[in-house]
Amino acid sequence: FERAELQELDKKHFLHPTSSIEQLQEQGPTFIFAEGQGIYLKDMDGRTVIDGLSSLWNVNMGHGRQELGVAAMEQMSSLGFSSCFANFSHEPVIRLAAKIAQLTPGDLNTTFFTSGGSESNDTAFKIVRHYWILKGQPEKKKIISRKKSYHGVAMGATSATGLKPFRDFTNSLAPDFYYVDSFLPESLRDMIEKEDPDTIAAYIAEPVQGTGGVLPAPKEYFKEVQKICDEYNILFIADEVITGFGRTGKYFGIEHYGVTPDLMSIAKGITSGYIPLGGVVLSERIHQELIELSSGMFLHGYTYSGHPVACAVALKNLELIERERAVENARTMGTHMLKGFERLQQKHEMVGEVRGLGLMGAIELVKDKTTNERFAQPAAPMVVSEAMKRGLICRGVLYEGADTLVFAPPLIITEQQIEEMIDILHDSLTAVGKEIGL
Ligand code: PLP
């Protein structure tokens, strides 16, 4: 197929996920990607770009990893699919569940598998509510999340998402979801008191909010939050869909905060995105109570819960992470990336706060550094577009008045490649600065 033909077919037949329908109808897809290698993606015309967001914060071990393809092929050739419902199982799912238990902090030891982050969060909400039914407290059903959070697009996940535009997409959300300030533990306490602790099932949070604009929680935040959850008998769900498997320079984002949640949602980086897979990891305590209290069926399961091919790819991907010391690399390269951002801050009037944890980073764009005043028209889309022309994909975040650039390159990135990113950003910021007359 020629590019023009593909573009027309795309416009007519493909409804893109999370996209501007208007822009797509006018311009068609910007890139029609054909291959990838390491941190680079190449489109059908041979244009090469740095995948500065690891596609969707997920291609953690980079593109073109043949070993992952071989793992999938071998598994498909021996057992492409078999059910995990009822009393059926298979080796890849058992080995992966055991591996996750080894990697996750504390007593998070038992995994329920899904095919992605949204399913993981919906599953977590159903499990905590089921747990309270078993405990004889069925009125404990409310879920509290944070205002700048993103938890996905399934019905429960959308309802839990604090970023309002995602909720406004539809006109009937799931009931019993509440939102508190993202950084103030007292806001959680106030909401619990107001809503009555006996009606609250769980609190969910991303250790570093990703879609909201790479917002790490303050150092002591989760310790305070855990105390509050314990005090009011509320379960704590960590959404590690982005932050899991090395992204922040530790295996899991919550490890930076010295607490262990009751449940953990995972997805994305577990397979580096090569095949859909997610899960909810339960603490030993929750799992034991489910075993002891359960009398009927556990009536929750997806056809693809524990897909053997996805599990085989995940096992190989986790092996690569370990073998290539990708978590350590994320930590050291994260420091380099942040230093690069700080250099940009010195050179460019429009670069305000810069921040990051491991290989999640953000640059705030401001009209005035001293007052943090924003541009009337956000500058992030312009910088993103200039960067793309120069060979770097990154994302602009504009929710709730933000004007932020966010980055999450593959964990295998090198120092030289970080410099390549920073150089492109420097040129792009210079071009935008000229355009808006700075
Ligand atoms: N939770 C978080 C923190 C996410 O960032 C995302 C996706 O970006 C999700 C959940 C939803 O995951 P998925 O898109 O795989 O359904």
C-alpha cells in the first residue's frame, strides 16, 4: 500500500483511540509506523524518531526485541491458548505469578491477570468490594481517588479518573466514586470523615501521576495516607500501571515511599507492550481472607486472564529487565535526563519547573519564570510539533490549565541518546521562542 491510500483508509475505517477526530479527518495520521529498534521508531517513509514516551509509557525494553517475538512464537506453537477458569492452569501463568510475587514489595504475593490497566483497575474495585461483602460489611463500597489521576477507560476506571475531561466524555458514570486533592493527605481524611468510613471500600493512587503531567507524590505523602487508611479500615490500591517494572528507577513506584499497598494494579511495562497483559496483585492478607471467607464462586474472570502467550512474553521481558539491569539504568539515566532539563531551564526563558523520578520527566512551560504565569495560548503543542519535526516524540499535557511536556523514554536509553533528546528539545524550544517573540 502507498502512504496516500493508507491515509484515506485510516480516515474512513479506523476510529483512533484517544485522538482528535477533527485533526485526523483533516490531516490523517502523522506517522504510519513500520518498524522500531531500541529507542527509535521508523515510519513507512523511512523517517526515524526517538520514542520519547516509550509509545504509551510501556515499551520499556525498547523496540525490535527479537527474544520477545521468539518467546511468543514458541508459546503459540506449543500452547497458544488454554483456559485458566475453574481448576485449569498452565505453566507460563504459574511461573509468571510466582515471579511477580518475588518482584513486588512486601507480601504482595498473588496475582489476578487481565489484559491491560483499565481492566486491572476495574478488577481491583470489584475485588475490594467483594472483599467487604465477604467481611460482612457490604455497605463499604465507595472508592476514593485523586483529582489529577488517570486510571483508564473501562467504566470503573473512567469513574475513578480524577481528570475531568475523561469523565465528561460520557454522561453516566459508575456511582460511588469520590476525588480528593492529589498531594494533601488531610484532604483524604476530610473526605473519609464526610462520607463515613463505614461506606468506603478503598483509596486508589498512582505513585507518580503520569497522564496528569508526571506528578510524583510528596516524599511523606503515602506514609500519611497509609496511616489514614489503616485508621479508618480502608484498603489502599496502588496503580502501578505506568510506574511498575522499573520506570521510576525502582521496580515499583511505591517503593520510593516506603509503604506497601493492599492491592497493586499492573500492566504496560510487564510485557514492554509487545502483547497486552495486566494484573492485580493482592497482599497475602487479602488473599488469605478471600480463601477463608469465600463460600461460593469467585465470579470474576476474563477469557484472556492468564493468556499463556502474554505470560510467556512477560516472563522473557522480566528476564531482559534483570539481565540488562534496566531498573538501575532507569535510575542513572533519569538523573541525566533531569540534569539535561535543568540545562534547558538555564538557557530558555520559557522553561519553568522541571521534575522527574527515574525515567518519567516533565518540563513546565511558562511565560514568566518568576511568577510562573502561563502563556495565554499553551506552548506545549508547539514544542511537541517542533520536536516531532526534528525527530523526537513527546507529549504535551494541558489538563487543568497545565502547559507541560512529559517524557518517558525506554529504560534501555543511553547517556548519548539522552543528549540527543535534549539537543532536539533545545532547538525546538528555540524555534518556539522565536515564533512567539521571546
Ligand atoms: N492506570 C494508569 C496509571 C495509566 O496510566 C493507564 C494508561 O495509561 C491505565 C491505568 C489504563 O491502562 P490501559 O490503557 O492499559 O487500559
